[in-house]
Amino acid sequence: MSSPDSSRAGSTAPAPAVDNGPSRVYNITNRLFHRHYDINSADDQPLFYGEVSVFTLNKPDLTLHAGTSSQAPIVAVSKFRKSSGGYKIGIGNPDDVTAVQWEDMTKELIHKPKYRFEMTVQCGSDQTQSGRRSFLWKRTRTVGVEDSAPSKWTARNYKLVDEHTEHVLAVFSGAKLGRGGKLQIRVEYGEDFDRMVLVSCLSLYEKAKRKQKASSGGGGGGGGC
């Protein structure tokens, strides 16, 4: 099913308090000369496979598979919008139009961009607090995974905050050599939220990588981040 474009009216539910349940840490690896991302648990168990497409017409730029290869089930996709700098993200498999939820992640600023999306969350600690909420991805130099300091050798460090409370809900810290990083999700808002965080974070990372490659004369077919 398809949702309307994100609305500036914002959330329809009270802001849920930050859930103090266990956080999840994902190790994200993009090996040299490989056009995909391996996403493992903190204890290195394979969980997801992020398939990247640059030149295939009408194929999402990023496809998230629940497994270890592009043959595993599709659980999320992202299409990069070159004109606006935003993204069209689908949670579910777009081949089944009744089972995919489309959301827009929009670029909010030019010089210090923020990326905004809305979605319905399921608050693990209090279901009465569940509802549609709005979120922002921002760059960070101070907030790291599990309270560690983010690397100063990469600009690909991000934090996800609730747009209204500014609570930090997720953090991505890039690796020094630009080959991936670690993502920590700090709240229990449901499986769809986790997948949205994963695919939206990977989208920001992949587009920044393409921009860097293009600016260095290596091509890569991506817009600015």
C-alpha cells in the first residue's frame, strides 16, 4: 500500500519517551571492489545484504535483503532522487504492491543538510504511544556508537533524532577507511522502523560515497548528499 507524501503537519501521536530496552548494533561492511554492503549483528552473525545498483534502469539504487545475498527476500528499497537530493524509500518488497509502504526522505537544508522522514512506529514500552512520527538524520561530530567518539577521519557520521523531542534514537559511525561502519539503534519502535533506519542510513552513506567518487574524477553516478 502506498502512503501520501510526508506532511508538515508532523506526528499524530504524542512523542513516545525514549525506550530504555536493549539497543541493537549492526556492523556494516563495504569491501573494496564489491558493490554491496554486508550487515551483521554485533557478534558478527549475518543479517542483511545491501545490494547497490548504479546503472540498471528502473531498479532501486539500494535494495535491502534479509539474508546474505541478492537472492534473499527483499525487505526494503531506496530510490535516489537526483533533482531534489531526497529519497523514495519502500519498506517491504515493491514487487508486491499490497505489502510495501512508501515514504519520502527529504533534504531540508543546503549547506548543513538534514534528512527528514515520517513513519508509523510501534513503541515497545507503551503501545498507547504508538503512532506516526517524524525523524531527522543529521551529521554529527560528537555522538558515537555505544558512547564512543566518532572517527575524525570521516565525515560519514550521522545521528537520527526525533524531530520534536531531539532525542537521539540511532547513531551511525563511519569507519576510518570509508569501508562501512557501525549503526546503533537505541529504541524499540518495531521491525519496520529498524529496516527504515537501516535503509535510510545506507542511502545517505552510499550517496555520499558516490559524490566523493564523482568529485575525484572516478564517476559513480550519484547526486550530492
